[in-house]
Amino acid sequence: MDSFLIEGGLPLNGEVTISGSKNAVLPILAATLLTSETCIIRRVPDLSDVGFMLKILQSLGAEVTQDGSTLTIRAANISGRGDYELIRKMRGSICILGPLLARLKEAVVSLPGGCVIGTRPIDLHLKGLRGLGAQVEVEAGYVRVHASRLEGQMIFLGGRVGPTVLGTANLMMAATLASGITVIESAACEPEVVDLAGLLIAMGAKVRGAGTPTITIVGVDRLHGADYAVIPDRIEAGTFLLAAAITRSHLRISPVIPEHLGAVITKLEEAGCTIQHDGIGLTVKADRITAVDLRTQPFPGFPTDLQAPFMSLLATAQGTSVITENIFENRLQHVAELQRMGAAIRMQGNTAFVEGVSRLSGAPVQGSDLRASAAMVLAGLAADGITTVQGLEFLDRGYADFEGKLNAVGASIRR
Ligand code: UD1
């Protein structure tokens, strides 16, 4: 298993280019199954999760060609039965269910896996598809959905802790080819849902309200090919803002859509960073960092995907910060690893009380999921001495050339 060897304490300086969004591109790739025509998808990040998704599309019969970050996908003749092992490997693969059901009226996929950040059920995905009239059976690790026809309905999709991002994506895709009007209430408002709607509209779908809690889809008979560029990754952008902050450095990152990072920018400014937007990128300058409190929430609230990296920063702040994780029940496993590096953190349920220390010290640590691994790398950049980070199989799922981008602005990371 690969690991990183990080020499800490080096300042960063320069420019970082942000890749296309992982969480946007996965449902977007699944949406290409909705048409037999060619789709061109641009600004696709080079990630292992994208590689998995392409293998899944190919295993269903789609033809995929790649030219740099541009993919050409043609799903002319496809089957509705996905490869068990491939799908099990990745949570994002669940979003092939909606498009396969819409196009073929039947799909059989294995229950998806993904990072270990809680139980991650798919009851809301299935509720949404049932709402359109599909029969759903879950048996022996597989989900089978089928319908003679799909019919638009008003469907309330809110769950225990609020909306579901991929559940909204799945239902939105299934509804594009249903007859009549589907109204999704308590839909996720994340920018990745809006990006998917952008592609669907470019394919001829009638979707209104994406980005609000009520999305209306008027079904059409067929969708056509499209040429579409994915939004920049707001979580990757946030991670690099935090890399600058934790090393008390100065970085410019681009391209970014600042509205996607509102809560993150606000919290960084509250903590003492200076952030400026120049139309395409953000410049961040950090000198002295003070404690801030944060609670993870659905968009536009503070994203759960940046909770772990932000905790690394606050472990080095002046004062005590209170961080509450509200979205996933098992997403505080990085606390124990940060403690190994000298962080002073006390846990109470889903809340961490982080008392900033003046220095973290390098140690061997393990990332338990994608964002926890990123948090460990950030802590390693700021720590005294050498940090080794294991868990790169998680990191590679969601960060394109993470060490390359950091080394180019002054870090010292060896794989
Ligand atoms: C997506 C993102 C992930 C991010 C998360 C929340 C992708 C590939 N992943 O995951 O990076 O952390 O949004 O912003 O886009 N839930 C249910 N039943 C369901 C579905 C979800 O109870 O059927 C619960 C989950 O356990 C969780 C909450 O709803 O507590 C939110 O999960 P959800 O928005 O669905 O996360 P994902 O879409 O899987």
C-alpha cells in the first residue's frame, strides 16, 4: 500500500489549478446512459473513482474514449445489469440506478460501498424510484428495480438528517424520461445537483428549480447527446485554501466558483485569513489563525467533506474551536490520528472540542476515508518533522495529483 512521507513546516507559495468536481462528474457520467447518442464531457478529473465509473459504464456496454480531461461516451446498446464487484467498490455508482431504470425500465445493481463514514443507506433513493411507480427488490446484495412505465409524481425526499445529494440526482435522472410531471420536494441544493441539471437540460430534459428544495421535471420521450463541462471541485478548492491557512502561507487557486464556497470562505475569514476573488480565482493569505466554531450542514451550510481538513487547521489555531458533525455519524475518526500528532481534542458525541496547540509534531498516521486522508496531509504540512500518511487509496479516489499540486507550490511530499 502506498503512503506519503511529508516533511513539515515548509511555507507554500504560488498557484494551484483546481480540477473538475468529483461529486458532480460521477452522476454526470451516469446520466450519459440516458441517451443512445454521443455525449462529450469536459474537465473530467483524473481520479480512481472516475476510472471505476468508466469501467462500470463500459461493463454496461457504453463506448468510452478519452482525450486528456475530455471524455466521449456513447451508450448506444446497453444492458441493465452492472458488474457486482465494480459497483460495490464505490458509493457514487448507485447513481446508475435512475438512468438505467429510465432508459431500459429495468436495472440490477449491487449495493454500493464507498468510504466508511457511517451506514450510508439508500432507502431514500429507492423511495424516490418507487414514487415514480418502480418495483424495488433488495436481495442477496443486489437491488433490482423495474417498471412497465414511470409516471411523474410529487415526491418528498427529505430524510433523517435532511436531503440526499445522490438520491436527488437519481430521482431527477429517472424522472427525465417518465411521463408527466415530477416534483421533488426537499431536494438537495448542492452545486453538484445544479451541474447535473445543467447537463440534463443540455440533453433536452425539462428541469426547473435545481439548486432550490423544489425541483420540477417535465418528462420527455427521449434525450439527445450533449457537450458539457463539469464545474470546478469546491471541496478540492477548499482543501487548498486550508493548505495555505495551515502553513500560514499565500496561495492563488483557480478556477473556482466563489458562491460554491460561501460558508468555507466565511469561516476562513472568521479564523483570520484574508481571501480575495479576482473573477476566476481566489487568493488566500494566512498569518495568525484563531479558533472558530462550525457545524456541518447541507448546502449552503458548511460541507461535511471539509470538516476533517478544517479540523486540522483549527488544531493549530489560538483558542478552542467547537466542531459538530451533523451529516454522517461516523465521520470523526481523524480525531484519534490528529491526537497522535499532538492535537488537543476532546470528543463528546458528534462534537469535537479542539484546543489549538502552537505546534503539531510529525507522526505515522492513517487516513480512514477520503477527506480524513486529506486532513492528515494538511496536518503533516504544518507539523514539525516527518509525517507518514497511510490511506492513499482513499485520497486517490477524490484528489487529482494531490502531492504533485502541493509540491509545485513548495511542499515536500514523497509517495
Ligand atoms: C454525497 C457526496 C459526499 C458528501 C455527501 C453529503 C458524492 C459521490 N458524494 O454523498 O461526498 O459527503 O453527499 O454532502 O456525491 N441518507 C439516508 N438515506 C439515503 C441516502 C442518504 O438516510 O437513501 C443519509 C446519509 O446516511 C447521510 C445523509 O442522508 O446521513 C446525507 O447523505 P447523502 O446526501 O445521500 O450523501 P451522498 O449523496 O451519498
